[in-house]
Amino acid sequence: MKLSERLASVDRRLLYLLLSLVVILPLVLKPKTRVRISEPVRDAFQAVDQLAAGSVVMISIDFDPSSAPEVQPMLIALLRHAFQKNLKVIVMGQLALGLPLAEIALNQVAPEMNKTYGQDYLNIGYRPGYVAMMVGIGREIRDYFRTDYRGVPLDSFEFMRSVHTYRDIGLLVSLAHGAVAEAWIQYVGGRYNQAIIVGCTGVNAPSLYQYLHSGQIKGLIGGLQGASEYESLIAQPGSATLGMPAQSAAHGLIILLLVIGNLGYLLSRRRAKT
Amino acid sequence: MIANIIGTWVAATLTLAILSFLYKDNPLYKVAEHLYVGISAGFALIYAWAFDVYPMLVDAFRHNLAQKNYWEAWILMVPTILGVMMLCRSIPKIAWISRWPISFTVGTGAGLGLVAAVQGYLLPQISDTLRPLVTVNNFVVYVGVIATLFYFYFSKEHKGGLGVVSRVGIIFIMVAFGASFGYTVMARISLLIGRFYFLLHDWLPVIR
């Protein structure tokens, strides 16, 4: 069998095994890599960093477990940063399966930073039909959320008494894996001039750069790379930073396989011609 | 503590069951797949009741009645009736009734969407494109936008000057596809890393 034929008939399961090894080894060996901070992530960091202590940050959980490995580290890093700055955090969710991820992150980060539910942060839950809710909060948040997710009235939390509309929210953060981030930008950014930053999966990042370029969002954290950059900026490396060497190794393998595959294709085509 | 350990073991078993599809389709994979679909649907149903129907309808109705806000209480019957009409879709004989709430939803969505599309997308993007040609980046944006628009102009055959411009347009489109595909590969690898991280960190104490 010729080399080109051999290359074309490699069992795909061998490639899966190779990719698994390339991902597992860096996770176990933990090689040190330098994280270069990109401008969109630095802008997102500064948007949070420049808020005065006591300002309200609303974090919308617009992702679910299918994209948690990329977006969950962003949520954890953002919560750490917000709590460090003594900001008040309101968490809400647009996807039914997303809100438990917010609870997991809050239960991890809040005790680390000595933050108390109701005083420093609040989870107001989930409402289906996000477009009407997004526009409605511009009028009064209580029209859609009269209570937190446990059924306690919003006005029983001191910091919430002064929060009514987007005017009272310093920064809106959409952590998204789909079209919800664009809805926040178009409906809330466009109509109410709300300052917004977006953390999203790698798949969504290219379509959001146009909003960054036009100034409709203050910053963009894209994919695991973006999450690791944010972790570096707050000097608290987490799972994203740990995953980046594996990411680079996997990319290297994919590029190598692309080159080998195309070489095999070119060789077989040349042979067919002769 | 015990609940956490059981949860981690269940999650790890289901992860391995799903990954076993890479070898070949098998009953273990099918069980995990069906569990995911069923649990997601159940979760969505509970959330719809706990975070939508109960607080926005049942609780709001009772609250407004108690406050003697009769108008605000009874107006809630309008969306309730529309919601019930929507359910008629599952009964073929009266399925036509569901067209009314659907048209209401489409009308509201279109109205909201139109304003957002113009105010939050079209105008800011046009205004951002119209930048002075003083930097290379701005020049590239101009060429890219114009050439891509010409590529989607189908009223005239793409020959001569129009053909050249539309070919430039397709280069820009391909670059955009390439960037998008590159990011997609990165995202998929991240998911794999996430699962291996869970297996090696939370399930097996290999990474500490």
C-alpha cells in the first residue's frame, strides 16, 4: 500500500485516541505557558475595574452545560473581580439549564471572598421569553422579577431598593453561547445605552467583534483563551489557564493532520494523473 | 458530601457513556443520550412553572387581588387565554385556534425586532463603517463591505468590473468563514478539555 493510500485509510478512532492523549498529557503535566492579554479582554476587565465600589453589575447567564467549559471560567473570574471591587452582583438566567451553573459558581466564589447572599449578591432567577423581559426592565425590573429565585421580595434586600431600571445598573454582562448576547446589545444597548460586556464561546466570538468595533459593547471575552486572559488579569489562574496548553497542543495536532491529509490528497491526485 | 460523590460518579459514568460513541454506537450511549433529553425537558417544564407561570400569573393574580388592583389582576387573563389557545395546536380539529396567539406573538416579535434591528444593529453598524479613510484598517473595512455587497448583487451577471469586485467579495467571505471555523474548532477542543478536566480533577484525583 502506498503512503498516500495509507494516509487516506487511517482509522478515525486512532485520531480520536491521539487527540485525547494530546489533551490529557498537558493537563496532567501542567507545562507553564505565558498568556498574552488581548485588547478586547483588557477592555472587558477595565469596564469592570473602573466601576465604583457599590455599583451594580448584572450578570446574565445565557449559556448552559453544553458550553460550560468555556464560559463557566469567565463567570468565576468575573465574580472574583466584582467581589474584589465590592460591587453588587445581580445574577439572572435566560436558559433553564444555565441558572444552576450560576449557583455552582456563586457557592464557590462567595465564601472565598466573604460575600453574603442578599447583601453583596442576588440571584433573581429565570424568565422565558427574554426579549420582552429585556425591554421591560428598562421600565421597571419588578414588572418581571418581583422576588428573587427563592421567592423573597426584591425590596427586602437593601441594595435592590435603589435598583429599578437600567439607569441603576452600572454594567451588564452577558455570558452567552447563542443569540441572547446579540439581543442584549440590540434591544438594551441600542434602546437604553446600557454599558455591556460579553463573554461568549469561541463559536460566537467572530459574530460579536462587529459590536466591539462599533463601540456597542465595552469588551469581549471569547472562548477558553479569553477566559484564561481574564484569569491572568485578576492574577487568579483557574481551569481556563490550566486548559490552554492542552488547547495549543490540540491545535498543533489538528494543523499537522490538516497538512498530512492535504499532502496525501495531492500525492494521490498526482498519481491518478500519471 | 455523599451526594456530591454520587453526583460526580453519575456525571463521570454518563461522560464516558457519551464518549463511547467515538468507538461505535452502543446501548450505553443511547441510555445517556435519552437521559439527557428527558432530564432537559423535565427541567425546562419545572422552570416554566416555577419561574414563569407561578410568579407571573398565579402569584401576580393573587397579589393584585389582595391589593385590590382588579384591573391589573384580570388583565392577566388575556395572556392566559392566549396561552390556552396556543395549546389547541395539539388537537387537530381545533388547531386553527392557535393561529391567533401565534399571530399575536409574531406581531409583537416583529414590532420589537424591527426597532432593535434599526436602532441596535443597522444604524450603529452603518455609522461605524463610514469612518474616514485615514488608516489601513478603515480602508480594508470599506473594501470588504463594498465587495461583499456586490457579491450578493444578483440583478446583473458577474462579468467584467462587477465580476472582479464580486471575486474580491468572495475572498472576504472566505476569510470570515475561515475565522469562524477556526474559532469553532477552538470551541470544540475546549469542550473536550472541559470533560477531561472534570474526569481528571473532579472524578479521579489526578490533577490537583
